[in-house]
Amino acid sequence: MIVEKFTPEALVSAPRRSPAVPNHDGTLALYTSSTHTIGGETLDEIRVIDIATGRSRRLFDDSTARDAAWLGDGSNTVVLLKKGGAGFTWIITIDAGQFPAVPHLVGHIPAPVQSLKVKYLRDGSVAFAVVGLAAADGHLFNSESNKPAHTAKVYDSYRVQEWDTYTNPQKYAIFYSTLVKGEDGWRIAGSLHNALANTTLEAPVNVYEPGDPRDDYDISQGGIVFAAGDPDVADPLLSGVSDIYHLPLASFSTASVQGPQRVSVQSEYLLGSSFHPRFSPDGSMIAFLRSPKMVIEETKIYVHLLSSPKAISVFDMITGKIWPLTPSGFEFSPNGHFLYITAEECGRVGLYKVDLQPNAYPETLLCNGSVTAYYPLSQGNNKWLLVTSSSLVESSLYHILEVGGTHDRVVVSAATRNGAKLGLSPKQVSEIYFDGAGDYCVHAWMIRPRQFDAEKKYPLAVLVHGGPNGAWDDQWSTRWNPVLWAEQGYVVVAPNITGSTGYGQQFTAAVRDNWGGRPYEDLVKCMDYLKHVPTVDVENAVIAGGGYGGYMMNWIQGHSLGRRFKAIVCQDGIFDLPTSLLQGDLRGAGSGRGDFGGEERGRASPPPPLLWRNEAGLERFNPGRAELVRQWRTPALVVHGGRGFRRPATDGLATFHALQALGTPSRFLAFPDEGQQLREPENELEWHRQVFRWVNGYTGAGAGAGRGADAM
């Protein structure tokens, strides 16, 4: 697809590719692609790409297929899950070396499952594991064939909702078995065994991206490692706590006799959440990420030798050198001697390497755009990685990266040819720095229209990111896409204000007890700086944000900054901060990081942000205070999903009703069947059309836009 101008239609209909995963010898890579036809269907494909030529071909097209992976037996066999009737799940293999490829039915699992992982074993069989609901007796539970006649759900604990779904009375567990090869191909060798049997634990599930390759468990020759928590914990503020568990297995064909064993860490005094566990290639070590729960503190990588009593911090206890960046992910090298690490750094997601030895310090492999996945190019290859990344103008880039030496890169495939296929150019993107509210500088991305004329002034669009611990990175987005806003005729500024990640832990943590303080003042300083940029018309400006950015839209409405914009877009914002924790799913604002810790600032257990424990602290930055709401005079589009349980629709309705009662021009855009993130392509398209219709109506940007009053 090649377009002359980047429009919402072009964004929604452009193919969306998953990370590319290489096969055993680095000749092919496996990925998925989803392409939507406006007004029509979405084509979901599993594809393979020839790494030498960049040519790809379809392997399997079925919207019910998921979790495709290389079988790992030294062949080009791909294994995947496919949803069947009555809730059953089929396991299918395909030889990617054949053309046309012919699917082979391996067997079925009598329940809906996801997050398939496979491991080739020394005896020639293949261990596999999946995640599914467990019945009271520990066996797989088929939620589709056991539907009650009513739709009522009964709860006796705090945990009612998670993101945009109601929680199940059953818990998720990891089930495992083996595949064996016979004359007719691969088949399931025996019954599935529950790795969490006889525990109160629950396995994690990625509700937004089922089968995410970065999910929270891993398998090896000798067992399973997983992150899990107890959903029935009495204290609701501890519901997000998780630990790492190791299940040793003599065989994947039999049930465990030991049960899962919790991995202890050296800093037990700090309550935390552990996630992203990985076995070393030889299975002798486990590594994982851990973040303290009740304080804003950096995420650390821990390594655990199976023969040692506790896991230790890589940078505190192995290398002995402090690294200023915060890891967001990691993987072992094929030889297990070092780690590849991703981390945000100044608006980018870079890739780094650190040796697991004293005095080692991470080496920068790549810090251009944003890395999303990385795999050894072939089995045992410690020199080359197949990396997937993106940028503000490139939606998906597959490239081979040399780990040592000059860090040379070879492009395998660029989905948009660095933006050219969508009418974009890297020259549209630049960076600015301005003085923040204190003794620090704030970094921001500035994006201009492709047909930018330096002799003209352009209306301004300021985008505020969510979080608050998030950032605008040099990364592609299918929702809040700054370049798409620029192509409407705006100079877009995306500032990484106080609380943003990738600028040091102190800067990230400074948002604590300060949601409407320093971040707000940073935005004021941003506007003051932009007054001196000749091509920016700060008198013709709009501002928009979602999540924490939506909270900030309501906050600035009650302050003088709100009057500096002609229109606002508030997506999934908070209206009343003191009650937001109680009406959400607990893992949102302030629930786990001590964002509103009150006066007690102990490292281990600051007071929870419940209104009766910290009334003054929560009220201080409450956008719903009466004296602030009275000042809401800037026209606002309020957007909310009906199933966004983390930011309930009642917040959006309260915001909209307040604006209507005040006589402030306003509009409510509801997606009753969507959550905080839109999933349906046609809803994404309508979101963009409505948002741009609103802001363009007040600024005159965009083709054929009228005045704001006319758009009402």
C-alpha cells in the first residue's frame, strides 16, 4: 500500500506486523500480519519472510489462529493454536519449508487456552505449555461449554474487574504436556498437567495481547518458571503483588511431585512485583524483573542460580556498577554469559548488552527508534540478532544487528520504507528542550507536516502522554500517532514532562504526590517556550491526552493554562481523584507505586491512597473540586469506553455533564463495547474522525474544517 497523504484511513488500513522470530538456522522468520479493509473485513495472516531476500509469503490465514512459534526441532515446522467449536482449541503444525504449506492437525485441548510455549527436549519429544482457566478440581475449565443460564457474577473479595473484563471465579493456570512424532506427524502424547495445582496462585494473562511472546512464564528442559500472585489476598492493595515460582520437572509427561517453589530475593523487605522470568539457555539460571510496589523505584533485573538460596540483583551484586537506565525487558544470550536489555533513554527504547561478571557495564547496541523484540539470528549465534523496531514514521522494521564490533545493521524489511509508503519523512521529526518547573530541562518531540513551509505559522497541537510514568518515544502508534496529527496541518509537540520514563529515576519519581504540580508547570513552561518559535501559532492551539493525560486535561481546565487552548480532547480521564481508586480495578492511578503516599514516606509501606487514609493528599490535586470545575470554559471533547474498568465511564460522564451544566461547548464520544484501548479497526477510524473534526473545527486545520460552533 502506497499513499500520497497519511490520513486516518491510511493508518487503519496499513498492515500491522508482529515482531519477527527467526528459525533455527536464520534463513526464515515468522511473524503475523493484520490488514483491515475500510468498511470490510480484517485479514489476519501468519507469514514467513526470507531473511536473505526480504520476500514474504502467507503461511496460514485464519482470525482464530494464534501463538504461532517454531517447533524447535531443527526443522522449519511451525506450531500454533486455533480456536475450535464448543470452546475447544486445536494444535496445528505447518511445514514452512513447503509451498503451498499444508496444515497438520496434532490434536485438541478441550478448553480455550492461549500463550503457547514449546521446547525441544533431548529425548526427541517437544514440551509444550499453555495458559487456561482451571476448575475447582485443578483440571482445565471450558468456559464456553459451562456457561450458566444467567449472567450474574458474585464476588466476595476486592478483585472484581481487570482492565476491561470482569474476573472469573476460576483462576488461570499453566498446563503442560508433550508432543511426540510418529509416522503421521506430531501428536499430543498424554493428558495435560496443572503446574499450579494445589496452590492458591494464579498465572498471569495478558488481556490485551493474548500470546504475547513477552508473557510471564518460560519453560526449559527441566521445568517451568512463572510469575504469579494470590488474587484472593485479604489486603486489596496487595492484589498486584507477584513473585517468581519455579516448578522442577523430571518429565513434562507426568505431574509434578514437588509443586512450585517460590524464588526468594535479597530485598525481601521491599514488597514488590516480579515478572518476565526467563531460563538461561542451559536451564541452570532464572532471571526476572522486579519492581517495588508501594514506592516509585527503579525496576531491577535479578538472577537466580537454581543451586543458590536467593536471587540477586545484576547491577547491585554481580556487575557492581549502577546503571542509570531502567530495564523494560531482557533476554539471555545463547551462551548465557550476558544479557540483552531494553530500556527507555531520552525518548527512545534502546538495546544494550551486559556481561554477567564483576565490573561489567552495559554496552549500547542500538539507540535509534524503539526496539520491541530481539532474537539470536540462529541457534547458538552470539554475534547477530534479528531485531524488530519502529519509529515515529516507520511502523515496523526488521533488521539484523551485529552484537560486537561496529554494531552494523542490515535491513531485512521496512514496512513503510521509513515512512515513504505513507507519504511521511523522517525530516518531519525533530527534538526540542525547554526549562521545566525546576532546575531541569524537559525533552519534547516536535513533528511538522510533510509539506511544511518555514515562512508560515501553523496551529499547535500539544499531546500529553498517559501513565503518569510513561513517555513519548520515537515509536509507532496506531492510536495516539503524533505524525498523523501533524498531517492534519499542526505543528505537534509531545513533551516528556515530570513523571516520564527514560530520563532518570529521580525525574520519574518526582510525580509522586505531585500529579497536578510539576507536570502542570512543565506544560506551562512548554507553552512559554513555544511562543518564541516563529512557525508555531500558540494563539491557535489545542491540547489532548488519554489516561493520565486525560486526568491532566481536566486538571488544566480548572487552571489558567486551560484558557490558552481553543479546544481540548479528554480521553479516559479522571474526574474525582479521591474515589478513582475505589471505582477502578485498583491497578490504576496511585494504587501500586505510592503516587499519593501522604505524609508517611517509609520505603516499605507508605499509606495506601484510600480517601480515608489520605484525604488531603488526594484532594490537593483533585480536578473535580468545585472551585476548579467552575472554571471549565474551554470547549472539550470527552471520550470514554464503556468497558474501561480502570477508568470507568462514569468519570467521562461526570466530566461531560459538568461541562454541559456550565454551558461550555462539549461533546461526549462513547464506545460502549470498548475498553480503555480500542480494539475494533472501524472504531479506531471513527475515533480519529471525531477527534480531528472537533479540534480542526476550532483551529481551521484539516481539509474542509469549519468553525467549532458549526461542528456542534
